Amino acid sequence: MDIKEIISDVVGKISGNKNLIKKFKKDPLGTVKSLIGTIDLPDGALNTIVDAVKAKINLKDAGSLLGKLKGLFGKK
């Protein structure tokens, strides 16, 4: 499994789960470790995965926020 697949998998698991999002925000490294299990990764790869997941989660949160804002100023 390559790093891009791991990132997609982790984002998919976290995105739909409010408890995992809360856990990830408190302890991103520990949450990612618990989600990927015992996958053998090169040095520094885990931090790269955590950073990428943070970015993707933040983008999804921003998109959801923008959707809510559009609803406030939507069509009349």
C-alpha cells in the first residue's frame, strides 16, 4: 500500500465519523497510527500522512462551511 492510498483510506475513515474527527484533532499521530495498524512505513512517512490528512480534513470542513454560507445568502 502506498502513502497516497493510506492517506485516502484514513481520510475516508475520519471524514464520516465525528468521534474520529475529534480524536484526530486532539491526537493526530496516535489516531493515524491506530487507523493504519502495523503497516511498515519509511522514516518520516507517518508525519507526512498526518500532515496530508490534516490538510484534506480542513479542506472538507471549509467546503462544508462554504456550503452553509451559500445557504444563508442563497437564491431569493
